[in-house]
Amino acid sequence: MTSKKLTIAYSPCPNDTFMFHDIAMRNLALPDCQGEIHIHDVETLNTMALTETFDVTKLSIHAFLKVRDQYEMLNSGAALGYGCGPLIVAASDINNISECEVAVPGELTTAHLLFRLWAPEAKNIVFMPFDKIMGAVKNGEVDVGVVIHESRFTYQDMGLQCLTDLGEWWEKKMNLPLPLGCIAARKSLGRDTIESFDEILKQSIENSLADPRKTFSYVREYAQEIDEAIFAKHIETFVNEFSVDIGIKGREAIEMLKQEALKAEIL
């Protein structure tokens, strides 16, 4: 009997490789289904979702809201929580954000959406890979950067200062956790396949949380920051109870972000 192929895509960020470890290692799989792993930066995945490139894919919430008619968000695998938001950094104090050139890690990222909600007056936005932003700010190529992933923990090493924590801003304004990313499956896969994959991803996450160190070799293979303490902090920040099961509060937070984006005419 020939097994069918299931394309599975996620980012090289430590939280994703940590969560997908047992699936990547073939410890967990759907019956009669061959998983094919693809790893790309999240903005590439966001863009590819517009044409439904992968069956299962990591997405920024901003991107998911644009493809929600084609993709269903899984209960497991979310990057959502408290104290995990993008940071706005600069080399010195900024008086007027509207006059600044601001580097953002991709048009479809949640960081971009949050920044536009926070500073609707800012018009001079440039997009660049997330790992180039701190260098661009330090070198004066741009005035301000919106940093994510490991950069949240290393920006001070570059001599930069945090102007605003967009996660704190969101949490105080909405009294909800901040939704950043999710795992979504093409609706055309069918209910049974989607629910079955959701269950094995949940199991993979729980297995990794039970024995984190077994994942570190795989995580280190793709991490931008190879310092174990940094990527361990990254995992601790972005993998939590919402990753195991997004729950009612998590879905409420995503609905609130959608309504705010609609009100601001960003969606």
C-alpha cells in the first residue's frame, strides 16, 4: 500500500524545531502517511501560504488571518503568551517615530501588524530579514528596528536600547496574551487528517517539554544563536501551555487581534 505524502513546514527558530522534534526524527507520524519536512524563515512561509504551498505550515498570526479561508489553525503549536512580544529598538532615544525609517521583519509578520497598530503614524517602513535588523540599526542604515526571536535576548550586546515592548503594550491594552504565530493545516486535507496531525504535534511538544535536552542537537542545527543558554531561553519564552493547547483565551486573543487589524484597515 502506497503511503500518501504530507508536506510539513516550519521555521528554523528554536521554538519550532523544539516542538517538531519527534516528528522530524520520525518518532511520530500519521499512519499510512509520509511526512516531508521543509524549513524556511517565517516570512517565506507566510508568503508561500498565499498559494497553499504546504499541507501543514507555521504562520505568523498576521498571515494566518489573511489565509484563514484556506487554512485551519491547529490547537497545538502556537507561539502565544505573556512576555514574548517584539521589541522596538534603537541606538539612541527617538523623539518622533513618524520621522524614522523603521526596519520590520517582513510584511506578513505579526511584528509588522503590531507595530502598525502601535504607531499608525509611522509611514517609512522597510522590510528585511529578522537577523539583519539589529546590524542595520547599529550601523545607522535605519533609525529603528522591530526585533523578534533570539534578538529579543541579544540586542543589548549590540549596544541598542529598547524603546517599547510591543508585548507589554498589547497585554496592558487588551488584558490578553499576545498571539504571535500558529501551526495551520490546509482545510482540503479533511477533518480526520487535521485532527490526527494536531494530536501527534501535541504529543511531540509534550515529549520535548518532558525531556528538553534530547532536542538540543536538532535545535542547534538550525538556530541563529548557537549559545545554548540563549536558545534555551528562547524555548522557555515561546513554548508554553498555549503551545500544547491554545485554549479559549488564546483564541480570544487572536480574535481580538483580528478585530483590531480590521478596525485599523490593515486586513
